[in-house]
Amino acid sequence: MLKDRQEILAVGELALFIATWVVVILGAIDHYRHREHLLPGDSVAAIQGSDESPSDRK
């Protein structure tokens, strides 16, 4: 009885992991396909140094 329950939980955990992995991969592919709609200044790297002028940096 206990072994059957553990097997069911293990299979359920594996199914949840695979479903999560598939959703993440599909989301990444969808994001990659629609990246041409992004503006050049939308990234965090573009925003980080935008407040500083070159003379402010040391």
C-alpha cells in the first residue's frame, strides 16, 4: 500500500516537473519570437547607466 502511494506521488511529481519545464520552454520560445517588438531602451542594461553622464563616472 505504501509503495503504491509513493510511486503515485513520484509519478505525479515527475509529471508536474515536465509540465512546468514545457511551459517555461514554450514561454521562452514565444518571447524570442516576439522580441522584435521591443524597444532598444527596454532592457535593464540600457536603463542602468542612462542617468549618469560620462563625466560622472570614475
